[in-house]
Amino acid sequence: MPYEYIALVMFGGMVLLLLTGQRVFAVIGCVAAVAGLALWGTGGSAIPFTSAIKLMNWYPMLTLPMFVWMGYVMSETRMADDLYRLFHVMFGPVPGGLAIGTIFLMVLISAMNGLSVAGLAIGATIALPEMLKRGYDKVMITGVIQGGSSLGILIPPSVVLVLYAMIARQPVGQLWLAGVFPGLLMAGIFVLYIVIRTARNPALGPALPKEERALAPGEAQRLIVAGLLPLGIFAAMMGPFIYGYTSLVEASAVGAGIATLVAVVRGRMTRKVFDSCMVQTLGVSCMFMWIILAALAFGAVFDGLGAVRAIEDLFLQDLGLSPWTILILMQVSFLIMGMFLDDTAMLVIVAPLYVPLVAKLDLGMPPQDALIWYGVLYTITCQIAYITPPFGYNLFLMRAMAPDHVSLADIYRSIVPIVGLMLITLVIVMAFPDIALWLPHLVYGP
């Protein structure tokens, strides 16, 4: 059987098994194991096994539980309460000010946790009730919170970019730096959206009266400390790593340790909170480990089959598609898959094909730059996938945490403009790659 047909059988079998509702890692690993045995007999088991051993020896893997732990400590100990009060006071006089403050809150939270779900939990439990109580439009603000929470997987330390780095074998530090300006660009576009909508219709986000912004004695100092705290943790974690004084693993340990110490000093690290953070960190870390193992096994069998080269020839030679046409088709496929799959499933399904193909495309930049830039494009499409029906995870999480009078229909309507703004960001970053590549080049060199 030609390699192209075997590749189609592998992908088709994987999609059919995913439709049965089985876990993603089990489906991908099963297809890899069956294909390996069918193609090479019992000796074929050495191919995925070798890839798994490589992962076990990959030292930066230790960063994953560190960043996940830091995110859950941030969420469970409610470190963001004072931070939101600070933005409440700063932006309250402006129409839509609390929604603008929520975006800034999400940016700072993203710089500490790297997870979308942590940002959504904080936004839905802290910011949403405050804005609803003050007469903000429920459709606008639920969309803002969902869009803002997705910044956690783009702004460093993004766990999704760590996953991409492991599968694409690219430096995590460069990917993190590549995500900084696209993440800030998206946050800025969200803020501009709020400003324009509330300027046209102030009733969507009423300004706060002066008495609600009054500070008690000593509260101003406490709020300033609350605002500087996330920046201090981020600087202590990322500064030494970027300048080469610590390794990635050491930087993640510093961040996790400081976040834990702050929670203990503030008296919020109770036994219940500690147990909850441990259990959730273990669950997420194990999930990522299994998915990465399965993805590497599938990729090794797929590459050993020679299907990657055959598909490259199909797109670049037989069909004669231009590099940019291929790149746009990749992003469209991610957007379609994102309506039904989560970010990790999308990556592990197409990584064996897309990552080598991106390195081969003539995009006017070195292959490594192309893979770093493409990691940012992939992450932006993941952000869109998180909030697109019918199976966007953030949609259902928002429904679970929002008050009863915020219906699922309201939540679905709220993400329409947000998805449009994310697509605008995606197009801008695709058209101007230096938005993502300038900072990694500045720090690490071209």
C-alpha cells in the first residue's frame, strides 16, 4: 500500500476513535501502537518506545508541574482580589472601566499562571459579579472575560507553548518571548473594543460614582503592593532565565516557590487549599504527560513510515500550492478542528505533518524562526478554539460559574465580536511576523 494511503488510514482511524469519546492520549497511542506492529511487526514497538524514553530524559519537562502549580496557587488563594480592587479604583471613573480593568487583570494573571482555566475562574468569580452588580451589559462582559482569560496560553509562562516546544523541539524561552507582543496586541485590541462600545453606548458599562472609588486609610498602600506583587513574581522568575543566570527548570521552581511563599505569608495557604492545588496540579501534569507520550509515539511511527516526505511533495510539488496558501489552509484547519477538539488534541493530531511542513516552506525566514512564529499562530488559533461553539471549553466553564440569569445563549452571543477580534490579531501577526520574532531576536540573537 502506498505511504499516502497508510497515512490516511492512520489519520482516519484516529478521527473515528476520537468520535467514540475515548481519551485523546489513548486514541493516539493506540493508533501508533497498532500501526507500528502492522508495519514492522514486533520490532516496530521500538520506535514509539524510543520516543517515550527521550521524553523521560528531557529535563525541561519538569517545568510543567511547576507552572501548573503556580497557576492553581494563584487561583485557589484568591491573590487576584486585591489586584481587581486596584483596577476598580484606577479605571472606575471611565465608562467601561471595570471591563478595561478586567483585561489588565487577565494580563497580569497570565504572566503568573500560563493557564486559561485559572484566568477564567478568577474573572468569573471576582470580576463578573462586580460588573453585573453595577449594571454592565452581561453579553459584553462575559465575552470580555472569556477573551481575556485566553491570554493565559499566549503570554508567558504559557503551558500550551511549553507543550508545542516539546513536540516541535523548539526552545521554550524563545517561544515565550515570541508570545509577549502578540498577547499584548490582543489585549490592546480588547481594550479598544470596550472603549469604542462604551463610548457609543455608555449604558453598556456605566462609570462608577466617586464614593465607590473611595479608599479607606492604608488601603492605597495595600493595593499598590497587590499590583506590584504579580510583576515582582514574574520578574523574579523570568528575568534571571532570559539573561541566562538560571535554567528554565530553575526559573519555574523560583516562580512556584515565590507564589507559594506569598500565599503562606498572607495566611491563605490552608491545608484544604494545599490539597486542592496538589490534586489539580497532579491531574493536569499527568494528562499532559500522557498526551505528549502518545503524540511522540504517533509522530515517530508516522515519520518512520515516510509519510511526512510524501505529503510535503504532495503540497509543494504535485499540487503546486504557494507557501502562504499552505500556511493559511493550516490555520483554517485549526479553526475548524477547534470547534470540536481541545488545543492539545489539535496539536498532537497535526504536529507530525504541520511542524516538518512549516520548516520546509519558503516563508522568507530561517526554518527555526518559522517554527517559533508558527507556534504563536497555533496558540492564537487555540485561543479561538477555547471559545467557539459547539464544544468550546470556556463556554461551558463560564456557564458553570456565571449567575443563573446569564444563559448559555448569552454566552454564545458574547463571543461573536471576541472571535472577530482574535481573528484580526491572527491576521496581523501573520502579516507582520516581526511582532512575534523581534523580542526573541533581541534577547537571543537572530
